[in-house]
Amino acid sequence: MNVSLINNDSVRGIIKLEIVKSDYEGAVEKELRHLRQKANYPGFRKGMVPMNMIKKMYGKHVLVDEVNKIVGENLFKYIRENNLNILGEPLASEAEPSHVDFDTQEDFVFNFDVALAPEINITLSKDDVLPYYQVKIDEDLLNKQVEAYTANFGTYEKVEDAEEKDLVKGT
């Protein structure tokens, strides 16, 4: 497994994951053995279906799942370990698309575009003045907001009479 970051500029980059067969081979075999133990097909006793038959039926699906799991784990592990400040989620790269064929390839390369948070250095001195705003809230606005919260987040109660603004639920 080889994971690297290619910086296009200060705010963009491509994370490149190179996966070789030895990275996923053990997990795929383990999952196929697990499926074989549970397999129940006519003509075979439970758990005695030949491994070649299991590989033909489930091999590609298991391979795709395991490679997907490895890509997800290692991508976010790389981001955490290298303290990359990214904006949003990594996306499959359009500039360098990954050409993957699970039928013929054993080694895979995946490219992800990432948006890096820019470095911001703000220095303040004693000469800098920042405005302080004193917000005044009138009583009418406060009462309207309280009424809105009670209408949206109220509780259900059984009552005999309903008022005009009440939300009525019937059976």
C-alpha cells in the first residue's frame, strides 16, 4: 500500500492510493471461506460447496467490497495521520481518473481530489481596533421567537378543547 499527496497548488491536491494484491488477498480469501461455510446449494452438503464455485459466484463482489473498504480506511487514515486540513470530502479525481478493471487487474491505483484549507495568519497589534456591537432585542421579537419554538417543538397532550393555533391530530 502506497499513499501519497500530490500538491497542485496551495489549496488543491490529489491523494494517490496504490493497492497491490498482497494488501487485499488475505481479506478476500477469508471472506470467501466464510461464504463457503454458509453456502447451501443443491447437490452439496452445507459448507461443502467447492471453493472454485464460490469464487465464480462471489469472487468479484467480495474483491470489490474489500478493495473499497481498504481504500476508505487508508484514505482517511492518511488524512488523519498527516493532519491535512481538508475542506469537504475527497472526491474521485477528474483530472487523473482511476481506470479500474476488477476482471483483469490485480494492482489498483485510485486518485482523489482534495481541497486543502489555506493557511491564514492574522496578526493583531494594540493599534488594531475591532468594533463591539451591542445588540438590543425588543420584547416583541423575543415573544415571537418563543411562540415559534413552542409551536414547532411542542408535545402531544390529550385535551378536550382546541384553540385556533393548536395543531390537532385525530384518529
